[in-house]
Amino acid sequence: MPDEKDLSPLAAEMVRGMSEFCEAVESGEAIAKLYTIRTVSLDLATPHYAAEDVKRVRRALNASQSLLARFLGVSVKTVRAWEQGSRPVPTIAARYMDDILRNPEIWNSRVRPLEATGGPGPST
């Protein structure tokens, strides 16, 4: 192992921390008493998105297929195919649309009408 003086301050701190941890494990002490241990549970279940579900998301945003496509980073053809039921909605897009439906006020604040000048408003 390199000499601590040859390490950056962050690397030296990491080496000290790992050394302390190894010593604790070797001593037989209960690790849970020495360190904070967290268990995290994620609910990653995403419902199947059918054609009507995609349309419901568009209605929640009051958006065209084109605008929803820009929101999701996909082509208009892709959104159209989802809405016609000819292509399945990928999980990542379904999760994004779930978030839109759960928090429409946040997403609606990102959709702005064209300015009175006819030019685009702030970018989304």
C-alpha cells in the first residue's frame, strides 16, 4: 500500500476509513454498532402502458404528439405507434409518464405556450 503522504487528502481519508473498517471486522465487534447500516427498498413496478394510457399522459400535459415526443426524447412516429398500439411502451418511458401523471403540475410548468411575438417561449 502506498505511503499516506503520497496520496491525495481524499484518498488518504478513504484508506484510513477502510483500514478502520477492516480492523473492526477482524476484532469481531458487531459492525452494526459501529456503523450506520441502511436498507433501501425501491418500488420499481411499472404498469403496462396501453395506447389509451399514452393518450391520457398527453391530455394531462395538454400536449401534441410532437411535444410529448420531445419531452420523452423519442420521435413523433414512436409516440404515434404507442398510441396506435403497434409498438409497446418501453419501461423507461412508462416510468417517465408515470411521473408526469403523479406530478402533472411540475411537468405542466415546463410546457409553455408560444410567446405573443409568435416565437418559442423558454425551452423545455
